[in-house]
Amino acid sequence: MLVWERPEPPDRPVPAPLSRERIVRAAIRLADADGLEAVSLRKVAAALDVGPMRLYGYIATKDELLDLMVDAVHAEIRPTGDGWREVLRSLAETTRQAVHQHEWLADLIGGRPRLGPHSMARGEAVLASMGGVDVDLVMPVVEAVDAYVIGAVRREIAERRAERASGMGKRQWQETLGPYLERTFATGRFPALATVVRDAAHLDADQTFRIGLDFLLDGIDARISG
């Protein structure tokens, strides 16, 4: 029986009462602070001041715990709006916000569909907004937006992690590499790249994300309206 359907153990009069919700919230706090490597049933039990064996009545494996953590964060992803375009934009933006709030989520989103109650509620809200779209196009449209968001936020989180590891912010990194790029461009081997680097607008992450999302939504609109 999946963890979503399996009942919790009955309450017991103990000094530290437990529930799946308390366990998951503790695990999320650990992951938010120190990443997924900080999450194990033993470490969560220590954070709750209980013995590790007590957790096994609620959660059988670490994979179940990770599934529950992802589903709990999906409660923060609440797409809203009038019509499919507004809802898909809201889906993209709230998903991005959740990943930036919970950096570890970048390592877990994607893959097989999540079947927890919050994940399914998110999916229901999105699909319900697409009542006027050909049913055969609904899932490819949603999956295209999901793929864009997942790729964008993973790149953003990878850059954030690289900044922490190197101790250099984006501007400092660019200034460090600037002389090398100028020497390379001076060879004349990369004229298109040199033009873009020197002359194009340098957008921040928010602008880049929103412009890319507009491109995607415009393409979807043209396809389903054609």
C-alpha cells in the first residue's frame, strides 16, 4: 500500500507525539538548511528528539520521506488565473518560487508524475483550466511548460551553488573572465558570440525566465488557436 493510503499508527501517550506531518516538516527544515544530504530517518528522528525506530511506523523508507517532502512543497504551488495561459504562467512562476525557497527541490522535480494529494490537486487545477483545448494537446502543453520550468530553475540553482562553491558572484566571475574573452574575441574566430556578449542586453534571471516563458506561451497559443 502506498504511503498516501497507509493509515498512521494510533496516537500513544508519549512525551513526543508524532505524525507524518511533523516528520515531513522536520525533514524539510533540515533540507532547507543543509540540502538533501542532511536528510535521513536517523537525522530527522534526532531533530524530533525521538528514537529512529519510532519513525518507521509512519514512513517505511527514505524514498517515501522524499515523496512526502515534495508533496508538502507542492501545497505552495497554487496555479490561479482566468484561462489556460494565466494558469500556466502562474504554475511556472509559483513552481520557480518554490524551488528557490526549497533549493533541494531542484534535485527531485521531474521524472514520473507525483501522486500525492497536493501534487494531484496542482495537476487538477491546471488541467481544469484547459477545457477549451483539444484533449490530445493538453498533456503535451503542460509537459512543455513543466520542462521549461525544470530546466530554467535547475540552471539557476546550479549557478547559485557554483557561486557558493567558488566564493564569486556573477559580476565578479564575469570580471575575472573578461580579459580572457576579449583576447579570444580578438582572434576573430567567434564574431557572432562576440557581438552578443558585447552588444546584447544583459538580463537578470527574472527577466530571462519571463521572456522565455512568453516565447513558450506564445508558441502554444499559436498552435492551439491555429
